[in-house]
Amino acid sequence: MHLISVNRGRATAVDYTDAEGGLTGHGKVPVPGPVRVFAPGPKGAGASGLEGDDVCDLRHHGGDHQAVYAYAREDLEWWERELGRGLPGGIFGENFTTSGVDVNGALLGERWRVGPDLVLEVASARIPCRTFQGALDEKGWVKRFTREARPGAYLRVVREGSVSPGDAIEVVHRPDHEVTVAFWFRAFTTERELLARTLAAGDALEPGARDKALAHVEKYGKRGD
């Protein structure tokens, strides 16, 4: 398990985002490294956890629980076959393109050591947006991406460090519950009846998601939609 590429984006003006100023940092490209990775601060104030990586819409992106976005090369290759086009590392807006890691099967609260020092914790899944669809230029992309449930993982920084392409990834902790990245994604998109079960992730569930799950339980009970 290792990093294939470390990807950063610079703020660019586009016509397919509703972010302030019409800017997006979605278009990320591989860089040689080393790249410092750190906890950027709370959502709404903190941006990317990668030094030199721009996040332009702080309403929906960035902050400690979305410090790093990881996507598996294996899933990019699956999408290449589906879309009939090449998909280089960074095209999905991911900071880390990985190899050998079951990103969507990772559990919330699972911890990865990346390179010699960096420790990350799986926090949630990526929810697709209009900017993602515009950047990829695929009609109906948000619905299609959601249907396939290969979202990739957002990670928070437990211990800061610097990383480079080729660095090893090691799973150093795996909790005992059922809430994988893919499970979380389905619960918050197409299968709302799963929301109550995401609470099993405990403190690994980011505050906004916990509030939504608790509100669902209060309204519907542990079952129901």
C-alpha cells in the first residue's frame, strides 16, 4: 500500500462553481514532494491540510475533518473503463492517489501512517457537487457518482508530517464497527435508513454528521426513513 501521487490545486476562475469569486481549487495535479500535511483548523476557517493546496469554498470543503481527500487508483481505473477516458491522479480533486488501499472499505476512525511521520484518521466520504461535475465535464455526473458509491475518503490529521509519492501507507488502527466510508456515503445520500447505524462510529463521526444522524433518530427512531 502506497501513495502513487500527492496532488495540489491552485485557485482557478471557472464558470461551473457557485463559490465566492467563481474560484475553485478542484483541478489538482501531482507534485514531487515532500509536501507538508497539517491540521488546517475548524471548518469554515481552515482550508486544505496540504501546504500549497487551495480550497476556495470553505462552506463545503476544507477544515480538520476534510484535511485530506484520498482516492484509490483502482477506483479511478474502474471509472476509466466506465467513461472510456483516461483519468490522471488528481482529476477527482483528490490530494492522495493511493495504490493497494481499500479506501471505500476503510472504517471511520481507522488510522493510517503515511510515510515516516504522518498519521491520518478516516473521517467521512466525499459527497459530489456541481463543481465536481463541471470539472469532469460529464453529464449527469453527480447522480452517476452517487449511484456507484465509490466516493473516496476524507481524512483528518492526527500527527503532522511530510509525504512524497511512493511513500508507504500502513493501517495502524482499525476500529470494531461496521461504518465504512461506503456505508457512511450511502447513509448520507441514497439510503437514509442507515443513518442511525452510523452512530456506531462514535467519536470518529464528525460533528455535523453526528448531528444529522441524531436528528434522524429523534424523528424516525432507530429504523425508518
